[in-house]
Amino acid sequence: MIFITVKFTVRPERSDEWLDLVDDFTRATREEPGNLFYEWSRSVDNPHQFILVEAFRDGEAGAAHVESAHFKAAMETMSYAIASTPQIVSTEIPGMDGWGVMGEVSPREA
């Protein structure tokens, strides 16, 4: 599995429209056959920062994503809305095919 996390710091005047701006890209990516998940969150510390957590089945699926027309179009669109170059962590995790279960905590009755 290719696991990727990206921090996007968005121009303050574009922050409230960011999720709408990336909606078509998000939908297209989620429909890719090799996509395992593609999820956005907004930072609780910086209202102009969005965190993307995504995963692809393997390197081939990741390459297909980056080479897609919707990826190229999104990079162009995003470039007008970001305040700085995004920060990324990208790594391969052998033997994984999605989210695992956390063993340190589980729900209890109140």
C-alpha cells in the first residue's frame, strides 16, 4: 500500500471554498480502481490548513493517479488557491491494504 499524507495551507480568502474547489478531484480519485481511501480534514490549529490522507493499492495505482487528467487539472486549480507549497509524507507499507484496527483502545459501555 502507498500511504500519503499532505498538508495544504490555503490562502485565507480561499479557505472556506477549498473543499468545494477540490470536490471534483476528490470524487474522481475515489473512483480510481487502485484508490483505497482519500479523506480531507481541516486543521484544528490553523483554519487555513487542510490535511489529505490517501492510500493506493500499490505503486502502479499511485502512478496512475499522478498521471491522470484529473490530477493534472487539480494541480493547476490548486496552485491558485494555496499559500505555500504543500508538505507531503509518502511511504510504502508492505502487507497493508487499508486501515487496520487499533489495539490499544476499544469502546466500552458507560
